[in-house]
Amino acid sequence: MDIPRDLTNVTLYERLGGSAGVRSLIDDIIEAHMQNPTISARFLPYREDPERLETAKRHLCDFFAAGSGGPDRYAGRTMPDAHRGMNVSEAEYMAATDDILTTMARHGHDEAARQEVLAIIWSLKEEIIHA
Ligand code: HEM
């Protein structure tokens, strides 16, 4: 007999495709940041420093995974610490958010998943801008 699958028990992390899904999202989100005129200047220098880029991507993956119900522990800095001194503006925050949601849509993630991620990002706004 088929046991009906209760979709409400599927974590956001699983719906994002687990570790591999999150990694491919982060790769494409960072690429989008590098091509977004509002924030590219913040991210393009990382092209010249692949090791630093990889560390930042690893932290971003862990952060995303830990925040969406995955098994990973986040070992990066807190949001105010990571963005301190950058003086990130509201427009930059909106541009980054837009890249994240657009990339999720391109990866086929539905409205519900995008809304959940948006809610998390929104809750962090005050910790990121003008930190
Ligand atoms: C939209 C919500 C955002 C989230 C959830 C977020 C999250 C993160 C996380 C988890 C890290 C890794 C911290 C670490 O390596 O210890 C990070 C690093 C970074 N973030 Fe954000 N961020 C956001 C928005 C922004 C914006 C708007 C900018 C600039 C326009 C920005 C610029 C950076 C940079 C340059 C780093 C790398 C710092 C470094 O390697 O020294 N972030 N962010």
C-alpha cells in the first residue's frame, strides 16, 4: 500500500535539493551578484581570490542549509560581523534579495519556497544594512 507523503513534513532544505541543490543555488547567486550593476563592485574582487571566494561560498551554503532545516552547522560570522564596515545600503540589500529570488525561480523553486527564503532574508535586513 502506498503511504501518502505529508508534504508539510518536507523541510525547505530538502525542497531546495539538499546539499547539492543549495551549492548550485549559491554558485549562481554569487554569479548573479557579480553581474548585477548595483552590487557587482562588492563581489568582483573575489574573482581574483578563488580561495576567499570558496570560503565565503562555503559559509553561505552552511548558512542557507542551517537556516532551512539542513544538518549543517554554520561556522561563519554573525550577519552584523560579516557585513560590518561595508555600509551596505537599502538599494544593495534589495538588489541582493532580487538576485536570490530570481536565481531560485530559474532553478525551478516554487512560490512557496521563495516566500520562505524571502521571510528569512527579510528578518535579517536590519543586521545587514549599515552594519
Ligand atoms: C540579502 C541578504 C544577505 C544575506 C543572507 C547575506 C549572508 C551572508 C553570509 C552568510 C556571508 C558569509 C559570512 C562569512 O563568511 O563569515 C556573507 C558574506 C558577505 N556578504 Fe552578505 N548577505 C546578504 C546581503 C549582502 C549584501 C546586500 C551585500 C553587499 C552588497 C553583501 C556582501 C557580502 C560580502 C562582500 C561578503 C563576504 C565577506 C568576506 O568574505 O569578508 N551581503 N553574507
